[in-house]
Amino acid sequence: MDDSNHDLPHGDRAGDHSEIVEQIVESLKQGKKIQAIKDYRESTGAGLKESKEAIEALIQKYDIQMKSGCATMLLMAISTIALTFIVWLR
């Protein structure tokens, strides 16, 4: 039996809790945490803080590994190397 129906408050407007949870979990697996928070807020009417906490709980419950921003760090490293190389050539 799927217990995902218990992940959202009972007062949600959409009616089908498991479908909403699946959509939110899929967004999280794709690294779309902000979208997941927006979807949660829309479907439950919860505030930002409550929604963020609920999403964090879902991340833990489903053991979802969120992206850590490695691409940004890599871009910064490449930019620094390129800048250093350009300065060195002068």
C-alpha cells in the first residue's frame, strides 16, 4: 500500500494526494526544488516556510539526492583558469 497520501495535509484542493506527491517527488528528482515548493504551496495553500519544511521532509523520506551546484563551481574554476592564462600571456 502506498503511504504517499499521508505526505500532504488533508485540506488540499486537488483532491488526489498521491498524484500531487508523485509530481513533487519527480520535480525533486530532477533537481527542481523551487518548483516542488511552488507546487506544494499551490496544492495545499500552505505558506512558504511550511512548504519548504514539507519539501525538506519529502527529500529525506524519499532519500532524494539534490544537486549541490557543482556546475557553478566548475564554471568558476574554468573562468579563473582562463583569466589567469590571459593575464599570463600579456
